[in-house]
Amino acid sequence: MQFAINPITNVNYDFESSVNAYHQAGISAMEIWIDRLDAFLDGRELDVAADFLAEKNMTLASSICAVQIMLRDITAAGDDFVEFKRRLAITRDLNCPTLLFIPENPDEPDRNVYGTCEKNLKKAVEVAADYGVKLALEFLQGNKLCGTLNTAKRIVRDVDHPNLGLLIDLSHQWMDRSDLSDIADLTADELLIVHVDDMLEGPPETLIDHDRTFPGEGRGIDHSIIPAIQATGYDGYWSLEIFNHDIWKQPLDEIVSASLRSFKYMQQRYG
């Protein structure tokens, strides 16, 4: 298994501090939040970040994120299209393979919008392909546009472009109406990255994103989902993403140490 860390896990610490802490702990792969990268650069050239990451032997698993590219044509969105291309260029220039995006969340579901979504995504992914970048769609539990793996999978397959794939987050897979059977027919090239986490004990109906915890320290949602994903032949990154407010309050070195324990747990359990 290849492990990475998503800096939302230690959201209260800046880009430079995070990378230094990961490097010191022996973590060699991470996701990158472009807004935090911008704050680090503070007007400096991107080469500053590239050199810093190279010095720390840090590989980028994905960049985060693009927004609002499903219900609208991003190529006709003026300044937002410029920003989309800027994020693609950053992703490419930092040798990062994938830019993540999340679905819009309309007030009410509408079964008639999916044709529009597919047309818009085709345009967006064609632009991404020009930059040599793949786009990964993350379904979000409770989302009224794309809240399940089944819906996300159907959208990706209908668009049918080699530069469009999926992100599975264990908690979103477990918390809503996605089934293990939805994973079974995935191919390894459809799945671009996996976010790993566990959930605290308690009635599932009461749990939210901020009830996430480290794999090996919760109720064990990974026990069935990770083997199902492995059975697809997936060999990409398993990136730790924790939203827990109590964990966020901890010192950075403690968060990173707990992250390493979760990597060790997964390595021992799943190989």
C-alpha cells in the first residue's frame, strides 16, 4: 500500500510547517491544497514550492480542488475558467497527476440535470487533458447531485474520457447509500485516489464528517471497504483525511505520529 496524507488532517498548521513535519516523520507523499500553496508562495514563483518539495523528497498524490464544473460550463465562466486553468497548470508543473473536484450541491435533486453535467464535464476534462492532468470526482454523502458511488460511477462512465476518474472516501462510502457491490465492478484505471479514515462509535444517523478518526482507532469501517477496493486491482495512494475538531487541536507532531500509527495499522492488516 502507498500512503499519503491530506493536510486537512492537520488543518491548523500551514503548508511549510506541515511539509517539514511530514518529512521529519518519514512521510513522503501528500495531497496539496492550492489555496494553502498560494499562501505559502505569497506572490513568489511556483519554483519556490517545487524546490521545497523536492528538498523534502515529497511526492504529490493530488491537488485540491476544482469546484463548480458539473452544473455549468467552466469553459464559458470567464475569470473562473482562468482560475481553473491556473490550478491545472500548478498541478502539472508540480508533477502532480490529479486534480480533485467535488459536485455542486443544489437545493433540490433534479434527475434531468445529468445530461448537462456530462456535457460540462466533457469540456472540463478535455481542458485538463491538454495540461496532462486527470480529474477525480469525489461523491459526497448527502449531496443532492452526486452523493453515492453508483451515481459518480455512472457519470464517469457516461463521459467516457481517460482523464476522468473517481475518488472514494471511506466515510462517504459508509455513511450513505453506497454499497460494497458498487465497488466490485470498478476497474483499477477508474479509481484515481482513495481517502482513508474511520468513524467514531455511535448511531450512524448521528455521525458527521467531524466524527472521523484514524483508521484503527474507530468502529472499523475500513474492514470491508479496503479489501473491496483492493480486489479491483487499485494500486494508487491511500490518503489519510481526518476532519475531527479534537484532533485538529492537537500539536502537529502528535497528529503526524497518530497518522503514522494508522499507516502501520493498515499496512499490517491489508498488506
